[in-house]
Amino acid sequence: MIIDSHCHLDYEPLINNIDQVLLNAKNNNIISLLTIGTSLESSKKVLDIVDKYPNVYGAIGIHPNSTSGNLEKIDEILILKKKNKKILAFGETGLDYFYKRSE
């Protein structure tokens, strides 16, 4: 049994093929997935996904390269976290040295 600990089911092209993605995962002994939100909008999509699919869990937050002008959205993300027990983590999602730094 395998758990996918980091995926982005809310990103293209996966979001348009989630049922097939999850079937492929099941056929490859992946029993559970953790999908990661990287912005408020992305985190809302993650919440919808985890509500619909029993074996998908979520982590929500803001990527460090998107923090400029978005830190006030942290409160909204915390509210999303409180709405669903399948949201396992929240906060900064990503590595700030991977892309250009935000101001």
C-alpha cells in the first residue's frame, strides 16, 4: 500500500480527470492521496476535492512566492481548515528557494 504525500489534483490537467487519476492510483496500490493548495483559490478547490473523494486529504495554504499581498488571506485559509477534518495541514506550502523570491 502506498500513500501519495504530495500532489496537486486542483491543477490542470488533473482537475479535469480526477476520477481517472484516482482509478489509476487505486490500480497501482495507492490507497490515499494528499493534495496541496498553494493559494486561497487553490485551497478552496482542494476543500471541494476532499469533500468529494473519501481517500483524498488536503493541505492548504499559500506558496511563499505568492505571499506578497496575500498574507491577509491566511485568516480565510484557517477558516477553511476548520471546516473540514480532512484538511491535515495549513500554512506556507512550498519551498521559497525553488522559484524567484516574492517581495
